[in-house]
Amino acid sequence: MENKVVSELLEKGVSWAYWKGYDWFASQLIPAVELLDEKISSQRLLLSQCWSMIGEIHLLNLAPEEAKRAYFKAVKLDPKSSEAIADMAHAQYQLGEYSEALKNISLAIDLDSDNESYWNDKQMITDAVNYDERPLFDKEDQAWQWNEMLAKGDFEQILSAFENIEEEELELFHWLIAARVYGAKNDLEKYLEAWQCVAEQNEVFDLDYVDWFYMPMKAFESTEMWTLLKNLNPRIDDAVFIEFESLQDNYGEELTELEMRNLICDYFIALYSMDKKSMKKIADKYPLWEEVDL
């Protein structure tokens, strides 16, 4: 197979692909996958694996409808893939489509009865049916609807919807969505402005995978973004955050989660401002942090 992007995806996995971010996902991964010919039997299985990984990325981005569509493509290409079928069941569970989810997780078990996670998922879905649980994603949840639109690339539609909302009615989640839209559009100025509005809301919030996914590289490599994140740190309740293995292994027990995040922000601020003096202070205080480069 000559498709380098797809080869890397299959070799390095979905976590690697996810942290490449939206720009790579939209401009390289999706076009590369679409180049694969499903009429060639040897490529059908590869294509199925790719769509499964794309589905997982959509799930991480809080877009289970788009994930379900990707998993459907994966299953159509490889009907015997228990993993793709189980993943589709998980997306259906999140959407409250419990009967379809139960049917698919049962099919996955028929294909691979030794997989304990499938049995656990079946119990979870069965409990949701028995106790009439509300789905994780409710159709009245506007933030979810906008995340689905983000996943489909409907950026202008989201921005048009924002224009119909009075400024005083804009809430924190509106600005988080706006930041994701401007990040996807690679508009650094408006992206940072949206995050500044998040800061001005003065509310506690969660920093999720999706916020990193849509962060443009120009923002990631800016001192402005890391300064904003450091200022926001005390208000972040649950955080997905950049990790350094040597920092966690050697200092994880002595640093609180907030202290760890602040230190990582300080590291990136020093790195992207080329502040060697500040970087040396970090290196001197945390000598076992291997990634600190003087």
C-alpha cells in the first residue's frame, strides 16, 4: 500500500492520529482514506479499520452521530469485525438507541465471545433499557448539536446561529464552541478572542479532548494560549491535559494536578518565548524532567 498517511494511521493508532489535530484530520487523513478503493478486497479491510478509527475520533469529539456513520461504513466493509460492530453499539448507546445498541453488541459477542469488554457493554446497555436511563446525548442539548455540526464541517452554520444570540445571553459553552470553530478555520485572532471570552465568564468548566483537537498549531505554539490556559487553570474542574512521562513518573506524587498543569504551562511559555532563563529555572528545580531542553 502506497498511501503513507493511511500506513502511519494503521501503524501508530488512533491516539497518535487524534493528537495530530483537526487540520491534519481534515486535510490529510480523510482525503487519504477516500483514495482507498473499496472494490479491491485487500483494501476493504484496511478501509474498515480506518473508518473505525475515524469513528473513535468523532466519539472523542463528542459527536456520536458522526461516529455512528463512520462505524457503519467500517461494518459494511468488514461485516465480521466484532470491534467495529461493538464500537457502533457504543455510539448508539450514547445516543439512547438502546435496542439497536443491544442488537449490535450481541452480534459482536457472537463473533468474539471471549472479549470481556463486550459483555460489560452489553450489561451497561441492558441496564440502560431496564432503568429507562436518559441518553448521554440529548437532542435538546445545543452544545452536542453544534459538536455534530463541527464534525461535519458546518462552521458557517454555527457562526450564523451565534449571530442570532444576544451578547448578554452568550454562555461559557457558546465560547468554547466558538473557539473550536475558529480553531478549525485556523483563525488565530478570533480563536484567542474566544478563549479570552471563556476566561471572562469566570465559571468552572471542563477542558476536554475536543478542545485540543480543534486547537490550531499556531495557537499551541503561542505564549498567548499557554498564558490563557495558566490563568484558567484554577477554574478547570476536569482536565485532559498535555502530559510528560518523565515529569509524571518523577514528580507526580509531590505535585497536585493544578501545580502540574501550571508547571506545564510555564514550560511551554518559556519554550515558545525562547526564555532560556525561565527554562533553566524549571530544569534546575525538576532535573529529572527529561523533556526540558536547555
